[in-house]
Amino acid sequence: MKEFQSKVAVVTGAASGIGQALAQKSASLGMKVVLADVEESALKRVAEELKMSGAQVLAVQTDVSKASDVQRLAELTFQTYGEVHLLFNNAGVSAGSTVWESSLADWQWVVGVNLWGVIHGVHAFLPPMLAQNSEGHIINTASMAGLVSSPGGIYPVTKHAIVALSETLFHELTLTEAKIKVSVLCPGFVNTRILDAARNRPLNLQNASVQREASPQEEAMLQFMRQAIQSGMPPFHIADIVFKAIRDEKFYILTHPEWKESVRSRMDDLLQERNPTFLPVREA
């Protein structure tokens, strides 16, 4: 896609961070924008801001971990605008500690939003997008955590899965000569509220008891993450890069070049059949 005026964009996780920036960029290009987010007050605020700028906006409170919510989002979108040209499966959260110490509730919430949210988005929107027989593009938000080898509990597990899902979808759309393209967005550190995602955690997936105290090493890592995110790339820069990638039909969207050495290290580990190497990136 190279022209966006009067076309329709759907953005999940649209009430903050990268999602809000993608929605704002879509509106600035003259698109009709469908905003989806679980956080109702923030969703209404972003919708009003975009409407005041002159954009056509539909806001739908949506929990992407629920197939019924995403199906309702799709139905309302097509009822309102008749078609969809850009689908940003962007909603994401983070929780838990190590793979074995994260609770099952942690796993259910993070996998539900990060991975099932993308699955639900593709399942609900792609068939009618294909039926339009017009050009379109799906952008799935993963992370550099989905391309490198690292500790980090549940989050990188879901992001690796999103990369694999997107690659599979790319091949399947290519084989069927579909007019719909797909990209996977893998940013490094971005100035968002990802570490405060628990504000939207459902009551039924809250941990029943207080988790153990973090070790000094874990506290140091958390402090590093907070500082790296706070000084990370502004979301609007991500949105600019994403729209250029859409125009160029670029599949892998890597916004942070400083992470490529870590990606290369993982590829070399695989090809040389050696144990995984962890190369922490200290630049945002």
C-alpha cells in the first residue's frame, strides 16, 4: 500500500504507546481509524483527541484475549466502514518472573493478550479483508525479544511465537497470491507504559498470593528495564518507520539497529549448533 487517504485502519492497544502513535499517524494520513483497547477511559480520551483533529473515529472497548470481543470489533468495523485496509495487531502486556516461577495466571494473561490477541485479530479480520479483493496490510507487533536469545520469562516466549506466526502467514499469503501483505514489527526499547500493564489485568487472572521477593539481580534488571524504556525511542518514531515499511512492503520491521548483533549471535548459535548466547543490549 502506498496511498492511505480515506482508507480504514484498525489498531489494537490504541489507547497508549505504540498503538496510540499508529492511530495518530493513520489519522494524519487521512485514514478512518478504529481504536480498540481494554482501558476504557484512555480509549475515550484518544478517540476524542483524534476527532478534534478532524479524523473519522470508531472506538470499541476490546479485550483482545477474548475471541468474542475481537469478533465484535470486526463486525462493528465492517458495519461502520465496510472494509479494512490496515490491521495493527499491537496490544501487548508483560508480567511474571522466570518461566518456572511465573504463575499460571501470569501465563494465561500474557499469552492471552500477546499471542491470542494476534491470532484472534487475524482470524476475525483476514477472511473479510481477503474477500474485499483489494490491497491491505497486517502488522503484528512482536519485539526484538522475539528475535534474540534471552531470559525474560513469558514475554519473549510470546514474541517469538508472533514472529513465527507472521512468517507462516507471509508464506501462506504469498502462495495464494493474496493482495494482503503482512509485516512483523520488532522494536527495541520504546518509551511506553508496558511495565505498568498490570493496571489493566483482569481480576480473575490476578495472582492469588503475594509473589516471592525479587532477588537483588532481578531488582537490578527491572531498574535497568525501566530506565531503558523511559529513555527509549518515542512511539511516533516507531509509527513513521512502520508506515515506510508498509509502503515498501517490508516484512521485518527492525527499528533499533543496535540490536542486530544480538540477532546475529542467535543465528550463529543455531547454525553452529552451540549453546545459546545472551548478549544484553545496553543502548536504547
